[in-house]
Amino acid sequence: MTQRKDLRVLNRKSLWGAVVGVVIAVVWVAFDGLAVLLVVGLAAAGWVIGTIFDRPDFYIGLLERIKER
């Protein structure tokens, strides 16, 4: 019984992955690759900034270790 449930979850994740891939491909073709790269870059920068605000102690420790080198 649990195997069937696990397979359904796996199929849903793979379905969502396929849908996201199709959306990215359509946006890439429709709006040119550079625009998509810009959006992905800005999203990554926003993610980094958000994680810095969420967990500043991790990044402070990381910067201290880099400084000690």
C-alpha cells in the first residue's frame, strides 16, 4: 500500500518537473534567452539576499572562515 502512495508522489513531482521545463522552454523561445537568464539571475540574487536575512549566523561564520584563510 505504501509503495503505491510513494509512486503517486513521485509521479506528481515528475509531472511538475515536466510542466516547469515546458514553461521555461516556452518563455525562453517567446522572450529570448537573455531575458530568461536575467530573470533567473535576479531570482537567484533575491534568494541569496533572503537567506542572508533568514540565517545571518551561517553567513557570518562563512565569512569568518574565509577571512582566516
